[in-house]
Amino acid sequence: MRKLYRILFTVYSWTLFVSLWMLSILTAVVLSIDTKEKENVFNTIERFFSRIAFKILGMQVEIHGLENIPRNEPVIFISNHQSMMDIKLSLAFIPINFSFISKDTVFNVPILGAYMTASGHIPIQRTDDRKAYATLLTAINKLTVKKSLVVFPEGTRSEDGRLGTFKRGISLIILKSGRRVVPMAICGSNQFMPKRGWLSHPEKRHVRINFGKPLSFDSSRTDREYTIQVTNQLQKEVSELLNT
């Protein structure tokens, strides 16, 4: 009986998210007609509908450290990655507009790919180092006055919720952009929607998101030693927020 409930709740959850996502796309398309701010319109509408989805789903999302997010400059959010739900959580509860760096294969999916492009998200080809580096430069250029960036430096979702090793490429984005970094930790999303298995756990609908204080780094240095130091510090900051 319990498994049947999980199956029904999982189907309900996906139906809810997909339906509201499609509605948000339609709304964003209509509202972005004849405007040069299409990316911001898509981001704002997606945030609104994502919050509605979590509210209807009965998710209890606890937010700490919103005061640490600068509102007058683009920043780079660095977060752990536990679940597919982390993307929706970021869209819903980061209060400013931003772009994701995502696998290039996602951009080939019908409708989803068009949405990702319209929203200003950035594809990365992980199997080709030269193209991946070009993506990093594109990401840096995205950091305009109005657009921030969200990166999951582990590169994949954690299977057990523990923080994985950060990829060093994130330090190059930070140092070459000269932007400040806001560390972020999402706690509990893997309990509701784990990496392995497709069934959700409706009894585990509590998630906590912690935002740390902005960090600054010496953008005049991009040598290997310093990029490793920056990467390690970022991992340490996120780890502490994850365990808070």
C-alpha cells in the first residue's frame, strides 16, 4: 500500500511540475513579445510558477541567509547537487535572475532545449575540454549587470547526499570574471527525490537552503596553485553550509 502511494504521489508530482512549467513557458512567451529582456522575463515567470508548484506539493522549504545575496551586482552562486529537484529549488528561491550551466544534451530535448536557450542558460560539452573551456568564457560574458550565474561544481548529483569533489574549472570562471561568489547549500532534496530510483518519498518534504556570505578572490591570479586553493575554499564553504 505504501509503494502504491509513492507511485501515485510521484506521478502527481511530475504532472504538477510539468504542467506548471508548460504554463510558465506559455506565459513567458506572451509577456516577452516585443521586449529585449526576454531572459529576465523567462527567469521571473519561472520563479513565480516554481514557487507555486512547491506550495501545492506541500514542500516545506526553509531559507537561511537571503540577506547575504547582493541585489545590485551579478554574482556566482556555488551549490552542492543532490537531486534533480535542485534546479527547480534554485529557480524558485534564488531571488534574482541567473543562468545555469547545463549539459549540452539537455538543449537537444524538444521544448526543453528551446526553453533553456530562451532563458539564457548555457550548454557545456563535458567530453571535449576545449569546448568546455569555451563554455566557461561564454559563462563569464553572461555575467552582465543584471544576470548572475548558478553552478554545481561537483558536475553530477550526489548519490548519498555527501558533498563530492569540486571541478577546478569553476575557479577559472570566478577569477576571470572578477565576480563575487555566494556559496549555497541545498539540504534534504535527495531525501525526497534521490538520484537512484524514480519514486519520490512524500513523507520527506522538508528542504533547507543556506546562503553564505559573499566571497572575493584575487582576479589577477589564474595560476594552477591559486585555482586549486580557490576550489578547495569553495568546497569548504559549501560543506560548512551543508552541515549547518
